[in-house]
Amino acid sequence: MSRVLVVGCGGREHAIAYKFYKEGHEVYMIGINPAVEEFGICAEIEEKEIPNYALENKIDLVFVGPEIPLVNGLIDKLQEKNIKAFGPSKKAAQLEGSKVFSKMMMKKYNIPTAKHKSFSKYEDAKDYLEKQSMPVVLKADGLAAGKGVVIVYTMEEARYELKEMMCHAKFSEAGASVVIEEFLQGEEFSLMCFVSDKKVYPMEIAQDHKRAFDNDKGLNTGGMGAYLPLKKITQEDINQGVEKVVQPIVNAMSEEGMPFYGILYAGLMKCVDGVKTIEFNVRFGDPESEVLLLKLESSLYEIANNIIEGKEIELKWNSNACIGVVLAAKGYPEKSKKGGIIKGLEKLTTPVFHMGTKKINDEIVVNGGRVLLICASGKDLPEARQKVYNEIGKIESEDLFFRTDIGHLSL
């Protein structure tokens, strides 16, 4: 039995910790997740204290879940102390940490993406915007918890959002620089790959529903649910994503002296003229990873270990269809309610991942944002879908909402 430390305490990290636990490892977590406390040890410590905590607790592997510690260079700091850590270096994590850097790399290495331009001065951005046809996409350069992307449909809305980002710090420092890009149309899919320098191991693909409400209405969120398999994405599309996007970018990172180790998430769009890149993330997507990890038969510990050591890996998956539906706090993704008690969780028979909960006086309560991800598997998607919505019906809370159409796109 090995000791694994998972950095982060959201739904994605709960799913990672749960997978390690099911594989028979001793699980530690940075941050408090009430569900993980049932089988592991949770510690609330600052990021700078993590290397010493790992040494003190004789941790065999550190697995970093969220993007912020990766962009801050936590992997480098752990490796300096000879602690085995899974994830990209600070330099490689720029692929997610800076939209401007990411777009510059795509342009330099001819990786297909939307037509775009980057700006650090508001007046220059405004002048460029005035010449664009709507809709366009405005992206904050830095990290904004999955919310730094705004699709605008009128020039009036575009001017307002640009000013909010660059002049009124809508996304704090993340929006000091912006990327303005053309709006792509097509079928979106998430292609995540385990990467060991220039070796790419594609995972199965999932689709995330980004908008807050049914029928893709409402604001962009961190993701309201995910499912697989996808009927509208062919093996040819996946091959194109690997050959024209993922392989070229990891080769480029190696060329530039910042080889990539870890998980590379390519957000892709199947357009009429081929697959194009929407974004790169440098870690598991959330909520896609939760459904993917329920399908992964291979040992996550062995995969991470082998990638760190530069060894080959083999990925095995079960044949189930899988779906996860997010229950979010009312008001999300803007100001969300906290404190409401959630009842009925003990009645659920399928996996539940805690994204934003807290335990107060032995009750599980809403802690804001995305709160729970209820998952289900089945022989096909309709079966999994029916199961997941039946399970959601057992939960009692007036402070949560969810989409009723997750997975409908593939049915």
C-alpha cells in the first residue's frame, strides 16, 4: 500500500482520491472534503507548506488536481525536494495559465484554432473589436475558475464586456490582457491525454455542458454535467485531434525547453473545415474526469508513476456509458447561496462526488458554486441517464438546481 497525497478538494479531486482508495492506497488530501474524510485524511494547509507536509507524512506520490498550484509551480517545488509529483512544470503549465501564451504557441506551430488577436491595452482591443462581426469570444488571459470566457452576440454587449474585463477587473488580474477570437460553430468535445514528454496516450472522450441552464441557456459555468460515449464524434475526429493538436503542441513544448508531463486537456470543436482548438488545460477536466475515472480500469497510481519515470503506460476502459449531473447552488455562477442543508444523500446507490459541500453539526451543507456531481453508469446512455435522474430525485434541498438535459445531445 502506497501513500498518495491529492492536492485540491473539489469534485475532481474527490474522484481522483476515490480511485486511489479503490486501488488500495492510503489517501491524504490538501483541503477539506467531507466525503473524502470518510476514507482518507484531509489537511487544510497553505500551498507553500505542501512539500514539508509530504515529507513529514512519507508520501509516495503527490497528484495535483487543480490548475492554480500547477501554474504556481508546485510540481517544481516538490521535485526540488525529491518528492514524486504528477503534473506539468510551472513553464509547461503556462498552456493553461496564459491564454496569450497558448495562442502564441498555436500560431507559431500551426495548430488549428479560431482566428484571434491578443491585447494588453484597452484602446487597442476596443479598436479591433469595432471591426469584428458578431458573435465573438472574449477570453481573459489568466485563470478565472472556468468563467473567464464570454461569448457576445451584439456589438453593444461586446463593448460592455470588454470594458468590464479590462477596465473594471471583472475577472481580477486575469482580465488585464484579453484574447478576442472568432466564434466557432460545431460539436464540442474534450480530449484528455496522459502525456510523457512527446508520448501521447489519449483517454476516452467526454462532452461537458458549460451553460448554466437547459437548452444551453444562461451564463458559462465550470461545467454542469458530462457524459460519454459521444455519438457525433468519430474515431477520425479523435485521430485528427491527436495528430493535428495534441501531438504538435507537446512536440512544440519539448522544442521550447519545457517538456510536458501529466494530463493535457484539449478542448476541441468539430467544425465544417476540421477539428479546431478552443483551449488547453493542464489537468483533468471537471466534471469530465469524474465520469472518465469511473470507466478507467487501469491503475491510476501506476499510470502516474510510469509517466513520472518515463515508462510506457497502457489504458484499459470498461464498456459502460457514464453520465454525471452537477447540482449547483442557486445563483451560480454569479453570487451563489451557502449554508442550506442537503438531505437524502444516504439513499443514493450510485457514485456521488462532493464539489462544494461542508459538514456542520454532522449535516452536509451547501458551500456555494457547484456542490455535488451525481454519476451513473449503464449499458448505454439512455439507461445511465434514467438512473442518474432517478438518483437526483432522492436528494432534498431547496438551495440546489441542475440541468435536466445532460447527455441529450447524444440521444
